[in-house]
Amino acid sequence: MDDSFTSKIVVNNEYDYSNLLPTVEGISQLVEYCDGMNNQLTKLVEADEEKNKQFKAEYKEYTYKKSYGQQLEINIREKSYNRITCKNYLQFRSIVQGGNLNGIDSMEITLCLDFYRGKGDNLEEHENSFLMKFRPYEITFIRKSNHDDLSMNRIEQQIKNIFEQFPVADCIFCSKQNNQ
């Protein structure tokens, strides 16, 4: 992640991928990428804490300070209305290996890469939410941020690239041939 440029601006992007076929392999790749980005932010937060440990509170300067909003959560709703929740790729992979990703009702992947940035007690929250929803004939990817951050823009683009690798199937319920 790069902190070279951010500007305070609301980013609210939504993409419709309803004509994609959400395969186990494609979704696994998406979850693995999101888990990697979550882990990378955690490492940046830990490095920033270590760097600032030696300073008094008013002299600490954070590029990535921990926010309790940071998380990865994969929610799977089975047809029996049971819910399965995973917090990382390993948990998700065990769900896949157990056959629990077949014939589901819906699934949501929520990646929140929230953090604080600033000096001393003057910290500004950077909110970055990436939500991927999978329902029959309704597949969307939504990014919401309160800053235009180059590293978050790259993460958004990489998620879009992963979606674009999914197989496409236009049908009578959803056809994107004329809408792109």
C-alpha cells in the first residue's frame, strides 16, 4: 500500500457483474486477495506502532494507525437460512473443502481497510469499504471511501480485474451485451 497521495473526497463506486458465473475458484481467488490486503494493512499498522513506540503521544505521527473498523468478513447464507461466517481465507477454504459453498442462497464479502492517519491526537479516519454481493442474477461490487487514496484505488482495480476473469453468461434475465 502506498501513502503518497490522498485527498478528502467521497468515493462511492458501484459495479454490476450480474452476468458473471460465480465459480468456487473465482470466489476463492477473490477471498484470498482480500485476505492478503487485510493482512498487509495489519502489518503496516504494526510497523507504524513500532516506529512510534519511542515517542510521547504528541510527537507520534501515524501513516497507518489501527482502526477497529478494519476487518474481512465472508458471510454465506445457506438455503436453510443457516449463516456461516469466515474471517480469513483459511476459514473460507475449509468451508469450501467441506462442500458448504454449493447451493447457497447468497454470499457477501466485506473488506474494510479503515485506518487513522495524522500526528499526535489530530488523527483523521480513512474509511475504505469494499463490498462484494453474490445473489442469483444480482452480483455487485461496491467501494465506499472518504478519501481518494491511490493504494485503495489500486485495490479496487485489482478486485475489478478478478471479477473480469469470471466466466460470463448472458441469459434472458441478465444480458450485458448492449450495456457495456
